[in-house]
Amino acid sequence: MLSLSYLLSALFLLKVWRMSQSHAVSQCSNRLLLLENACVFLFEVTIVKEVYNTLTMMSILWMAPWPKTWTNSSGQSGYLPNLLTRGYARASSDSPKSGAVLAAENREGRFSGMFKKLRPPSSSPSHDESQWKLDGIGCFFRTWSLFAVALPKLILDILLAYVGGVYIMKSESEGDMVMSTLAVVFIADIDLVLYRAFTSNVIKFNLAQMKTVDVELSNKTRVAMWFASSVLCPLVTVVASALIVFRTKLRDCSHFELSWREALEGLR
């Protein structure tokens, strides 16, 4: 499913780039300047949200607790497995019963013995034992998740931020510009659409109930995070949107001159 999401995103990104390269800006005046900035800004806000979620995922992978070691009486040592690195676990008693192969049932069926082999030989597990968690993930899993999940997502989002903004600017009319904005926003949400359509209720439930990764934050870190999210991020989004709008106009319209009076007259 992850590969399908990246494949579809890359395909749409390529098509959008080709369409934007084959057209020039049709509105070289300032009449649609405010609408152009509004549409591009709205799209860039969507991309910033996706980038923020990806960076959050990368930080969680980095800050998740490392595997705990054990040592027996013979001096042998190793890592304690968690639910992400060892076999199957019993379904949580309060999880949905539809959409899962290994959901616990009260009655014994013909194939119940087969499914018992997939579960660890333990009595009724506690909520902590059956809860999905990132505690104890190893270096290989962290590295694989970073390069196979987070980085491709981040690269596609950054490319879409520029290509999608240029595509919006190449719209021929006001209605086309609004529809183009919705189209590129849809491309940014392809992974979410596939997740909601093809993920079972039990997987969604277990992901929603996963154990959180606790991180201690100092007051300086809290202030820096507030400044980044409330001041720096909106400022960067506005500047990036304006750069895409004016750079595209100046590249396709050699005689373009900024006129706010003409831009305000376009609202009438």
C-alpha cells in the first residue's frame, strides 16, 4: 500500500509538471493577483501540514526508546522483543471484531487450532501487552522506516509544493484556478485516501491506541517550538507562496509590473 501511494503521487506529480510546462500564464495583468496568492497560499498550507507530519514521524522514530537488554544466569544476553518485531499477538478485548483475521472469538471453530499457533502461548494478555508500541525498535527498523517511509514522503511533498503552485498559476480563468487548487490538494492527500479505503478497522483502532512516545521538553524547547509553529512557519509559507506567484509571472510575462490598485479592482 505504501508503494502504491508513492507510485500514484509520483505519477500525478509528473503529469502536473508536464501540463504546467506546456502552458504559459494566461493572466499577465494584476486582476487575479489576490486570487492567485490566495490559492497558492492555501495549497502551500496543505503541504506544510504534510511536511510537519513527516518531520514529526522522523522525530518519533529517533526518540523512541531503544531495545532493552536481558541477561540470564548463564551470562547470555539479548534484546527483548516488542509487538512490532515478533510474531502475532492476541487481539485486544476491546478492539473491533470486524476486519481482522486474528480477532479473539468465544466459540471454537474448525480452524481455531490453526490460528492459536500464530499467537504466543500466554493467558489473557493485559492491555499493555497487546498494545502496539515503538518501545524497543532496533537500528535497522529505524533506518528502514526513515529511508523507505519518511524521506520519500518528504521529497514528494517538497516537489509537489513547487510544481503544484506553478500549476495553479497556469490556470486560464478564475474557475479553473479554484479547481486546480482542489486538484493539487487531492494529490497531497492520496496517502490518506488509500489508508482510509484499504485499512481494516482493527488496524486503525490499534494505531489510534498505540502507546505514545514520551519526550521531556525544556522551557527553551517549548518556546522554540511555539515560535517555529506560530511565527516562523506562517511567515515562510507566505513568502514561499509570494515567490512562486511572482517568479512564475515574471518568467512568463516579460512586461509584468506590480499594481495593487489594479489587483484591488479585480475584486469588483
